[in-house]
Amino acid sequence: MDAVIIAAGFGSRLRDLSDSKPLTPVAGIPLIELGVLQARAAGVERVTVVTGHEAARVEQFLADLSRRTGVEVHAQRVADWSQPNGFSVIAGANRVAQMGGSDFLLMMADHIFSAEILSRLAQVGAPDRGVTLATDLRVDSPLVDPDDATWVKTDGHGRITAIGKHLTDYDVVDCGAFLATPELPEAIAAAISAGKPGSLSDGMQALADKGRAATMEIAGAWWLDVDDPRAHALAEAEAPSRLVLLYR
């Protein structure tokens, strides 16, 4: 199984703590390394990290990470990191395809997950879907930032009908982890061609409109979007007891 971790953005809300979001430490471990750790614990054999802002620093770290851990980690630099995150998804998926892969776990560098979420997600692929999104019913959880969350409306049977940051009618929240097939980058590319900005949500909505976007409810498992100092403090307090912090 491949994983793609999106780590290209600027990370403006964490600038007071770090000038590189992927290299921001939590429990003494950079966020991007925590992502690789959890992916490895979930059975991922190869990780592609899409870089952009501070790319040279992040790529140097990734090369060292791969050497010292034995995890196969590849960097794929996106052409313009200021573009919407769908461009990073396309870049990462293209690298996976070049290496002979197909489906992949898709993660955001600033989201951290208990390994069980990723382990379960890696097993839920099926011919009737082009993407599966990990979602949480706990929309009022204190761990969720309502000003930055991506909200999801489902049909009540595990299929996405609408997704976006500005939804007012929703029943679950996007956890930032996906099991993607090549249909997802293809849908993003088609959305761009149709004049959309090119966000990941643009591709997700396109697949939802075709009935090809499913959800996996995480059933109370732990996750956190480490996007600002408040969330970082929560991560510092909880990550050591929630995450795999050793390679195995």
C-alpha cells in the first residue's frame, strides 16, 4: 500500500511556532515524521510526500528520515505550492503511478491519527467507490476547529452528497484521511478544466455527484488537525498516549 502525504502549504496559522508546518514538532517529533510513523504502523510500505513551501528543508529531512528508519519515503515537489491542494493530490498520485502503484492512502501533513483509523481505511476499498473518506460523527468535539473544519453531508447510507468548509447542513466532519483511487486525481483535473479552483474538495464533490464518494466512520478513534497553537497544545498533551511513536 502506498501513502501520499500533502505537505506543500504555507501553514500561516502555525507561523508563531514554526516556519515550516511539516517540520513543526509534536512530542519532539516533526509532524511529517508522525504521519510517516502512523502510515507505517497501518501497513503502508511506501510514502510519497508532496513538498512546496520550504521544499528544500523538508526534502532534506525526508531523505534523512528514510535513511535512519528504513522507510521508503519519496519527495515530490509541486510546481506552485500556492495553488489549491488538489494540485498536490495530482502530483502525488502521478508519482505513485510512476512507481507502479494505484490506490493510496491520502493524508494531510498537519493531521495526526491513531493508527487504527489508517489501518481500517486501507481495507475498505471496493469497486463501487472512487474514494473513501474517514469521517467523525462528533461534529461538536472540542478537538474540532469549527472555523477551519471541512464539513460533510451524507445520504445516511455512507455516501457523500456534499462537502466543503462552508456547508451549513452537515452530519459528519472530514478527518483528513482518504483511501483514494486514480478516480480522485482525475476528478480534480476535470474540475480544474471546468473552471474550478482545483481544491481536493472540488474533486470530492465531483465524485460525490456521481455516487462514487463513500465514508468510513471512525467510531470514536482519535485524530487531530494541528493547524494552530491551540491545536498544537492539545497535540502535545495527547499525542504521546494516542500515537505510535516508535518504528516497528
